[in-house]
Amino acid sequence: MPSLHVQYKKSKVKQYHKEGQALRLHGLIERVPDSHRYRITDRGATTAMFYVRLYARALRPVASLQPSGSARGHQAFDRLDAALANFLDEVKLVA
């Protein structure tokens, strides 16, 4: 009988520290005073909602389409890519 135990990838503490530091530097999370906890900032919540909406309204529907190679589809994707790059540049996040 096969084992039902799931092998989880071993996490690296340094990687978590590095990611947390990046989130703090961008102002997406802040440390709760006198504790080892963090909370999301207003900017972090706004950024998270942007990515959720972008995925739900643009990326998920596009990913479900069959590749047709039409010029109209390529133009729409290029406009979306340019708008996203412009937004990331505006809020000073690296793509």
C-alpha cells in the first residue's frame, strides 16, 4: 500500500528572511511593535488586490484560450504587457 505521507519541500530560513525583508522595504508589511509578528499595510493590501484582480480578469481568461496566432490577440497581449510594465514602474516594483 502506498504511503499517504506528503513530502514537503524543506524551507530555507534565509530565503524567508530575504523575502520578508523585500516586503518590508517595499512597504507591503510592517512589524508589530514588541513582537516577532508582521501585519500587512494598506499599500500591501492594495497591491495584493491588484494582483488578484489582474489574475482573475486578465491572466486566467487568456490562459484558457486556444492559441490562435491572430494579430488582434497579440496586440491585446502587448497592450496588457505595456500597461503592467508601466504600473510596476510607477509603483517602483521590479517585474
